[in-house]
Amino acid sequence: MPKQIISASEMERYGYCPLSWYLDLEGIDAEGDEVHSGVEKHKEMGDSLKNLLVEEEKSRETSTTLMTVVAMIMTLVTLALVILLISNDQLRQNLGFILLIIGIGWMLVASFFLYRLLVSTEKVDKLRDDYKLGETDIETPDGLTKETPLLKSVNHNLAGRPDYLIKENEIRIPVEVKTGRRPRAPFFSHVLQIGAYCLLSEETFQRKPTHGQIRYGFDNEPHDVKWDSDLRALVIEKLEDMNDILEGKAEAHRNHKRVGKCNNCSRRKGCPERLDK
Ligand code: SF4
């Protein structure tokens, strides 16, 4: 099998069961209603976050335009008033009135931009409330650069797109959103995936994130996963194992004895090592 780039979501699959990851590479697709509804919910959320960023950009542009128009109105009105106050000449008085009328005309333009700004701000607030984002500054992978919407690590043969990144000065904290119920502690496979995103964030932006976040739905508090040397070592160890398998130096097998895990596995039908009830 040729060496290929490993994605952070593949690491999640590997973390669940190495064989599940390998079966996926062999073309055995995940099955089940939960898989499809999860994909749809994820796409919906991704589209909404993109809309939020587009709307915020629009809002900033409208605000700048509004400020320019207001500054122009103030200049026109001030000029008109000065002319009207200091001039007795009929011609200049007329010029003052004309400038005043133009200024009033521009007020209509300003009201239009103000209306647009209010509508846009309302949409932004609603989306931020829906996703409980507060005032955090976020970025989606699409917004990184048009050429490279992915985070990549050449050193570790790894790439990935977290759902979004929280920007804190120069640091980017990756956030992964899961659609299932919130567990008391995040699942191992999800921790491995967010660890992979932390590694990617660190290499891409040359700044070490303090942690990554896993959100099980938007109504619950996120789990913060500390990006420390232990998690880094674990991610690198699993990446090396995966690269060994891709290079044919090792094989992928079931790494557990849990029947329940196999019963819940979306690739159980095509799995030669599944455990049955
Ligand atoms: S059925 Fe069991 S052994 Fe097979 S891939 Fe799924 S979890 Fe692994």
C-alpha cells in the first residue's frame, strides 16, 4: 500500500479500533442511520459557521462604509453652516443651502447602511447565540487561506480540518464538534483526534495551543483537552503505528475484547475480527 497522508479524523477511527480505520482504507464504508445523520448535522453546522464568518465580514464592511458616509455628512453640514453664518452674499448663501440639502440627501444613504448594519448584527448575534460562541474570535479552516484550507504537518505525515479554531492572539485552539450525547469524560478516540489537531495547529501556526476543545453538541459545556507532553507523545506514537501499517511494516487488528464496542461499530458487517454477542 503506498504511503499516504493521514487525516486527524482517521486518527479518531484508529483510536476507536485500528481495524475499523484499516477497513475504511480498504473501501468498507461505515453503515447505519447514525452515521448518515451525523454527517448531515456536521455539514449543517459547518455551513452555519461559514455563514457566521461571512456575515461578520459583511457587518465590518457595512460599518466602515457607514462611518465614511457619516464623516462626509458632518463635513458637508459643517461647511454649509459656516457658509450660511458668515456670508451675506446671496450666491454663497445659495451654495450653503445646496450643501445642506446634499448633506440631508446623504443622511438617507446613511440610514440605509444603518439598517443593513442592524440586520447583519442581528443575524451574527443569533448565530453566535445558537452556537454559544460568546465573543470568541473564531476561524474556520476555509478561512485560513484559499490555497491551503487544511492544517498540515509534513514532519508527521498528517493533515486535518478541525470544525473551527478559536483565535487567542497568535494561538489557535482547535475545536471539534461531536453530535452525540455529552459523556462525563471525552472518548479516547476523540481525545486522539483533538490531539492531532493541536499538533497541526502548533506546526502550522508555529505557536503551541494550550488545549483543544471537544464539544458534544452546542448546548453543553465543552471539554477542554490539555495539549501537554503526554498527549503529544501519545499522538506521535499512534501516528508512527499508523505509518508502519501504511508502509506494510505492521498489520491492523482489533485491539480490544469488548463485544459492545463491536456491536456499536459501523463497520461490523464487513469486519473479519468482530466479536459477536
Ligand atoms: S467490528 Fe469490532 S473488531 Fe471490527 S472494526 Fe469494529 S470494533 Fe474493530
